[in-house]
Amino acid sequence: MTEPIRVLVCDDQMLIRTGLVTIIDAQPDLEVVGECGDGQAAVDLARRLHPDVVVMDVRMPVLDGIAATGMLAGAGVAKPVKVLVVTTFNLDEYVYKALRAGASGFLLKDAPPAQLLHGIRTVATGAALLDPEVTRQVVGRYAARIRPADDTPQDIPVTPRELEVLRLIADGLSNSEIAATLLISPETVKTFVSRILTKLQLRDRVQAVVYAYRHGLVT
């Protein structure tokens, strides 16, 4: 039998936190291994309990959810944890900051329970829970805030073809759309995407979009 996905729930509102725990724990393939009410506690618990996914609120005392996400999933973290940010605030800037901090997904608290559960399962597999087009729009809107790296496209350790694919990912194209654009099979695109993520040490397509803007591959 497959082990359940281990989830840590972090929200400073006890009523909401209890509701999230109840919904998640009712699923046979999910297990809540801990809960807390502030970002610092989330960091401490995650490092001790090693959950598969952390469901993280944004506005919390002691340490906010964005800062906590950066400590758990940001650049340079030796063993990053997958974080699904869940908030009441539908603001592009929160989405942007969550992605920059290393979050794998973003949901609003008024999303139906089925969407929350789907989000946890999606993030647990290593995929990102954000439509590529939404990601592109959000990152693009705040691209001016991303400090450009010194690297030129020639310095990026991917082949010319992989660079083409990376640019198309950043443009919001799906695998099938990339395949149609480059006249190659969707399976070949999947291979390219996998190689790009491995070579650039990126966790998912969301990070690939941020990387592309960060390195001036798209504007």
C-alpha cells in the first residue's frame, strides 16, 4: 500500500486551520502530521517532521508565510520542502512573492475542498499548481523587480534547443503547444523539460519561468 502524503498545516486562524486539517485528514491518501499558527513554528516543525507538503498561510505572526516559505523552499535550501500557499488575498504581488520564495503552488482559501486536495496531491508529485499563462503574467508584471543576473544566454548550461524550449515555457506555452511550435512530439518536449529542470536545478515549471525572466531570456 502506498504511503499517505504527509501534510503540515500552518494558519494563524484556529477555525480555518481546524477546517483544513479535518478536510485533509479525511482523505485515505493524505495525513496531517502537524499543525501550527505562525511561520516560525512552521519552519521548526517542517524541519523536524519532514512533511511532503506544507499548506502555508501568508499573513501570520512571528514570521509571515512568504518568509517561512523562503526558509523551507527557497534558493540554497539543502532539502527544500514543497509549499502550497493558501491565502484569502487574491493579489498578484502575493502570488509573485510566493513564487520567488520557492512555493510550488498558490490557492485562495475560498477554493472548494476538492481543489485544495487536488493542489496538495499535485504539489506532492513535484508539479506546480499554477497555470503557466497565469504564472507568466504575474512574473512578467513584476519582472522589473527581478534583479537581472550577470549570465548571458551563452553562459546558461543548456543546449540551443533546450534554450528554445525554456523560452517557450516562460511564454506560457503548454507541452503540446511547444511541440506544435517546434514541430516535435510532446514526448520529446517532456524530455527537454526534464533536462532543463535537472541542468538548472529547478524544481518545476514555475521556477523555470522565474529563471527565464531572471536571466533576461524573455521580457
